[in-house]
Amino acid sequence: MLEHIAEFTAWPILTGIFIGYIANKIMIGKGKGCCMNLLIGIVGSYAGALISHLLNIELFGKGYITNFVFCVFGAIAVLWIWDKLFD
């Protein structure tokens, strides 16, 4: 159980900047900065995990590509909500 928590926590931190950058490019077309991309990537990764849970898709053991896709989808959802609330 604890090994899954460690993997689930390490993944968003290590790839958060890249995920946030990709989501920013897809949604807006321009970057928000390194720190904001990291924050969006981390929150988006957890949102992607929530989305996969709601769709009843198990991410553990599916591979990095599946995890990465759901993390990007989560980051896009976070950016969409951010734009609706603050713009």
C-alpha cells in the first residue's frame, strides 16, 4: 500500500512542470511560468487520477503513457476551471 502512495506522489512532482506546460499549450497557447506550470501539473495529476477513478479505470500497472495522458487531461480540466473562475 505504501509503495503505491510513494509512486503516486513522486509521479506528479517529477513530471508536473512538463504536464503543466503541455496543458497550457493546449488550452491557452502560451506558458504561465515554471512555478505555475508545476502547480498546474501537480494539481492536474491528482485531478487526472480522480477522473480515472470516476471512469473506473485503474491506473496502477497500466504504464507511464496512460498515467501521463490522464495527468494531462486533469491539468486541462484544472486550467479550464481556472479560466472560468478567474477570467
